[in-house]
Amino acid sequence: MSLVRIYSASGQKFWKRWYCWATPCRLEPMYKAAATIRRHIKDMLIDYHHSVTNAMGEGLNSQIQKIRH
């Protein structure tokens, strides 16, 4: 089994446990956060398979902003 599958499975397992705790806890902010994460969980778990980030672009943008100011 590859590390990608292990990380993805452990992330999904953690998510399910947290979601089961957050939804019945009767705290409105926690319920809203759980609902938001539930809508985006597939995209979040994709990061385990494709570790591409926008860090290079953000770093370049930061340097451009420094030069502009």
C-alpha cells in the first residue's frame, strides 16, 4: 500500500470522527464549519494525491508587491 493511500485513508477517518462529533454538539459555529468542510472534503483529500501548491506563484507575487511599493 502506498503512502498516498495511507494518508488519504487516515485523513478521511479523522474527518469522519470529527464530523460525527461536531454535528450533534449543538454549537452553531461548529455545525456551520462541519457543513462547509463536508462540501469541500473531496477537494481537500485530493491534496494527498496531487501535492501541487501555488507557493511559487505566491512567492513571486510577494516579490512583485515589494518592488511596487
